[in-house]
Amino acid sequence: MSGVSWGTPTARGIVAAATLGSGLTLLDGTVVNVALRTVGDDLDASLVQLQWITNGYFLSLASLILLGGSLGDRLGRRRVFVIGTVWFALASLLCGIAPTAEVLIVARVLQGIGGALLTPGSLAMIQGAFRAEDRSRAIGAWSGLGGIAAAIGPLVGGLLIDHASWRWIFLINLPLAAVTVWLAMRWVPETRDTRALDRFDVPGAALASLSLAGVTWALTDAGGPATWWAAGLGVAAAVGFIVVERRTHGPMVPLGLFTDRTFSAANMMTLIVYAALGAILFFLVLQLQTVAGYNALEAGLATLPMTVCMLFLAARGGALGERIGPRIPMTFGPMVMAGGTLLLLMAGPDAVYWRDVAPGLTVFGLGLALMVAPLTATVLAAAPDEVTGIASGINNAVARAGSLLAVAALPMAVGLSGDDYRDPVVFDASYSTAMVICAVLLVLGGLVSWITIPHRVETPDATDVAT
């Protein structure tokens, strides 16, 4: 198959389906932050339960996203994407009707499983369906439109919480999922890894999931009684995974992918930058509510400049990366984001939005729009077309792990514990330290790109990563 051309009805249908699907998972990764206090009051949830309402979703998503990518490569990317979307919708329904905090936590874990199935497929469908010369443009559109979902999460959450109910932040997923499934079945051609074997790498899948789950659990339960056991289990499973994948014929994760310097470097940069991104969104929403006195809707509206930047400029960032190569956008994008992060230090107790919040978020959004599409295109270009599903899964797992690491580690690192997030004075001081740390991480991410990312990325042959 020669591939789909940009600008055709099929191209628009593919991008729409992929964007809506991945947007669902991004939206639910951010929308819950502004709802946590309301959920806690309604369900009489403890602080630990509120933490797991957030972390349960990311735990299952990060733990199983590699499996989702591998399943898509073998069974069909559209098929697994549709199954994941339906699963996600049903789990969202359970979230929306959850009578207790415990049920909501279980439903959030189930949501993460659905997200792990559909997320890598959303990008792999684009990579597998479009002509090589049109992929960067399609990925740019996907990055920009999909990134909006993460950015508008607090806005949507604030609107629904203030004018309806927190339950609607989950129930709204049902009609969106229905449209996504219809678009996928109508427009997206089925693609898969033609070299995949009939038998599935069950030991590899189990060990990869166990390793990521153990490490993620240790990060989210830092300081708890099970932390070291979970960390030890995660590390042991990771070692076992590497041993199994080296000895397995037709492994789930071709370890040869990591011999490509560009692929490894781009994922390292992803880990660093998305750690900062996850922490910034986490701390900023709480800072605006706890310290600046914003309500849920006002805190959500505050992120609008970042949304606008992603909407109008992310596709252009992809086109720029295609024209001049990924190295410069992947270097200066995080640097610009770091500048925006330092401007957000102005968001204190007497913050005036247009003076103290909007400029920082605008600068941050400009850097994000410059970086996202070139980064994604580089990761996929550094992997053979036949394994784009698992390459996407690896990169998504790295991004989620980075956010989890930062959100788990930074509060303790800046001196927050217990209910300190409710104290404006304590939280304000910790917020400032956290923003500086995030800015340093973003600068580091830019330096990694400058040193390691080439001006042009050559896609390796599939035989180079067979083992």
C-alpha cells in the first residue's frame, strides 16, 4: 500500500479518530486534578484515597502501555485501538456512577488499562497509514490537537464541577468514545507488523508490566511500607525482562531499538521534559486554588494560553522540524518552556492573572508547541515502520513514568507532606522551589537534545532491530 495522502477525506478521518482517542486519555490525565477536593467531600475520601484516584490511572496506563503497543502491532492497530476505546468508555461509566472512593479507584485503574490499549495505536495508525512524506504533517496535527486535550482538562473540569457535577468529567467520555469508534471503523485502514509471529511473547509482556507496575507503585507510594518491596520487585522484573527478551525469538520489545542512539536519546529527553511538564501542571493548579484563591473554573481557565498555542502552532512546529530537522526545535522548545516556568513564579497570593499567570503560560505553550511534534516524529523515525506500535508504546510509557516520578518525588523534595497542600503559606514556598527545579529539568532536556539528536533522522531497516 502506497499510503494515504495529506488533505484527503481519509487523512482527515484518520487524524480525527487518532486525536479523539488519544485526547480521551490525555483529558482524563489532567481533568481530575481540579476535581479532587470536590470528590473528596462527596465521597468522604481520605488524602491517600485522593492520591490513588489520580495515581491508579497512571499506574495501569504506564504499566501496560507497552503491551498495548505490542498487541496493536500483532493483532491490528485499528482493532486494538477500538477495543481500548470501548473499554475506556465502559470504565468511564463506572467512574461516573461510583458510589464510594474505593469503587472510583478501581474504575480509574480500569480506565488506565483501556488507555494503554488505545494510546499507542492512535499514533501507530497515523504512522502506518500515511505516506512517508506526509507523516510529519499528520503527526504535527495529531500532536497539536491531542495536546489541547491535556491542556483543557482543568478548564473542562472546572466548568463541569462548578455548573454540573464532578461525575460528568467521566460521563462526557461516553459520547466522545462513540464518535471515535465510528471514525476509526469508517476511515482508518488496518495495519500491523507483517513480521509478527503467531505466538505471543507472554513472559515478556508479563515481566514488562510487572516491572513498570512495581517501579510506578514505589514512586506513588514513596515512604510507605511497601515502597522498597515494590521497587525491588520492579527492578528484578526489569532484569528478568531483559534476559527473556534477549533469548526469545520474536520478542515483544526488540531490544535492538535501543542500539539506535537517536531512539534512546529521544526517549531520555522525553523522560526529563515530561517529568517537568507533569509536575508543573500538578503544582500550578493547586497553587492557583490554594494560594491565589481561584475556584475550579478560574483555575481551569487559567491554562487557556497554553491551549491556544498548541492549537495554532503545534502543526507548524512539526512542519518546521521536517524542514530544518528535529535538533533545533527539540533543543530550544524546552529552553523556552523553562523561561515560561520561571515566569510562573509570579503566581503568588496576590496574583493578577494577566500580569502574573498568562505571560508564563503563553511562553511555556510556545515552547511546548515547538517541541512536541518534532520529538514524536523523531522517536518514530528512529524505529522501523513495522514496529511503530511498540516504539510509540515505549515513548508513551517513558512520558508517563517521567510525570509519575516528578509528581511522586517533588512534593517530598520541596518539603510538602500530609495536608500541607491545604496551607497557603507552606504550599507557596514549596511551589517556588518546585518551579525552579522544573525549569532546571527543562534546560537539561534541551541540552540532551542538542548533544544527542542529529539534524536528520534515518529510519533503520527492520532487520537491524529484529533481536
